Amino acid sequence: MYTQAMDLAPKEEQRHVRSLEEVELMRRFDAKIDAGDYVEPKDWMPEHYRKTLVRQISQHAHSEVVGMLPEGNWVTRAPTLKRKTILLAKIQDEAGHGLYLYSAAETLGTSRDEMQAALHSGKAKYSSIFNYPTLTWADMGVIGWLVDGAAIMNQVPLTRCSYAPYARAMVRICREESFHQRQGFDALNVMMREGTPEQRAMVQDATNRWWWPSLMMFGPPDAESVHGTQNMRWGIKRISNDDLRQKFIDATAEQAKVLGVTLPDPELKWNEARGHHDFGPIDWAEFWRVVGGDGPCNKERLAARVKAYDDGAWVRDAALAYARKQATRQEAA
Ligand code: BYC
């Protein structure tokens, strides 16, 4: 009998002839996953599981760090001191999330330098959503409400991911994301209730621009998801792309009513029989274009990250020189 992992590993791994010892290790690994146990860095794991996690966790880390850029655009133009302080704190949180996630990925044996080199060369992906521009202040609220809202929906199940360091990082990240979502909703609510007609129109316009890209954050439809089945089998993903997207739409449709904005989908409607909202078609051609590097801001985002890395070279050099000096002093003592 074949194990799931054997069925679904890439071709080169399937051709690999396993020793009896390896077959036994694989059997124990599958049993551990089936029992809902967590995998720690020192535990044996199939190479494909390790690679999948490095791919997903590093993409997630890159998303957090690149995700600081669209918001950074508004730090100097926040309308009040209170909103500026909140925005700064949120952006700092995203940097922290990137750090926890790079650290979690490093436990799998890939260095941060390797992960960053993959990002800077355009080889590694980051979330499609951060390739859209932030045109008005209302975009800051809508990013909190919709983008962080979608992120939480996707990330809460990751707190139960089978790889323990990722699951642990996600617990703290989700707590912080929850504040991010609420501050976004609050900023929009103030504009909708106490704002001018122009401010309300600005909120509606931002909602129109971010709604469809937010739905794309959950990834391609299940039928086209390359990694979905294997990730669910391994307990990396607990809920499929389409199911998470549906949960997000159901929750957000109600929040939009409270806010008083219209979601830009004429087909959005509660379906009593399904117990869910029906919604219109998503433009998957646009999604793949953006993921493939041809979104409105892809080039700008990557250039900003490469510049930040290059500008920070002296800090890394200084930190290394200091660490070497400390080590030499300790050896001499
Ligand atoms: N954008 O087989 P699939 C945040 C790729 S940041 C780009 O379904 P999987 C925040 C996918 O990687 C939140 N690429 O993949 C920060 C794969 O390509 P590769 C970021 C996408 O892994 C600052 C291919 O399409 N969250 O919260 O099973 C401010 C086929 O997809 C996208 C995470 O990263 C996309 N949207 O599922 C505010 C969560 N979707 O790798 C907020 C962790 C798919 O074969 N990640 N692709 O070349 C995940 O949960 C999963 O990786 C995904 C995709 C649901 C994204």
C-alpha cells in the first residue's frame, strides 16, 4: 500500500528508491500527522514536506515585509497624530511578523540570506495584494479591514499547522492582525459616520479597488491549486483556498452593511439553500498576471526591497564586525 506522501511527492522523489529505514521513518511521520501531532525542527521529515514549508513560510515572510511598503506611503500624510501613531505601530508589527517567519523558516535549514536572495532576484513569490497602489488615505483603512481581514481568515488555521515553529509564530501574528483589522474598520467607520460626502466617496472608491484583489489573496480556485491537496494531507493547510474565500465573503458582506459601503459585486447575494453568499466571477487572468510580475506595482515593490537591502549593507557589516570583536574578546578572557 502506498502512503499519501509517496503518492503525491514530486516525480524525482517518487523515482528515488527508499531504504527500509526510510520507509519506516515515512510511516511514522504519516502516523504522527494522522494523529494531529506537531513536527519539531529536529524530527525526521520528508524532503518534500521541508521544501513545501520553506516555500510557504518564506513567501509569507516576504509578504509581511513587502506589505509594509504600500502603507509606508502614507506615514507622512496621516490625517491626525493618533492615526499616524497607529499606522507606524502597524507597520512595525509587519516587520516583526517577517522576522518571526524568517526565523521559523530558518529552522528548516535555509538561511535568511538565501530566502532574501530569492526574493530580490524575483524567484520567490509574495502575496499578490501588495502589488496594488495605495492612492488615498481611505486605502489605509481598507487594507486593515479587507487585507488584514483576509489575512486573519487565512492565518488562524495556520496556528494549527503541523510544523510547530510556524504554528507558534502564527499565534502571536494572528493576535496582532486582529488589532490591525479592527483599526482599519474603525478608521473607515469614523469617515463613514462623521466624515464629509467626499470622505465617504473615498471609502467607497477604496473598497471598490481592493475588494477583488482581497479575494485573490486566498490563492487560485481549489481545482487549480497545485499544492492544496498535499498541504491539507500534511496538515500545513487546514482549510482549502475556496472554503476560506467563502468564509471571508460571508463575514465581510455583513461588515460592509454595518459600515454603509457597497461591495462592488452585483452578483453578491445570500443563498439560503447553500447557507452562504453567492458571488460573481473572479478575474483569474488578472491574478496570474500580478503573480507573474506584471501587476501595477511589482517592479516598484521589488526595487524598493533591493534598495533597502543594499542601503542596509553597512549595518550588517557593522553588526558582524561587532560580533567578531565580542567573540575574540571572549576567547581571550
Ligand atoms: N499571491 O497551489 P496554491 C499580511 C501561488 S501578508 C501570490 O494554491 P498554496 C499582511 C502559490 O504560492 C499575508 N502567489 O498554493 C502584511 C503557488 O505558487 P508556487 C500573506 C500566490 O501554497 C502586511 C501558486 O500560486 N499570507 O497578512 O497551497 C500588511 C499555486 O497556489 C497567491 C500568507 O502568505 C497569492 N495571493 O496556497 C497587511 C499566508 N496565492 O509557490 C497584511 C500563508 C497562491 O508553486 N500562505 N499563490 O510558485 C498560504 O496560506 C498559502 O501559501 C496560499 C497559497 C493560500 C497563499
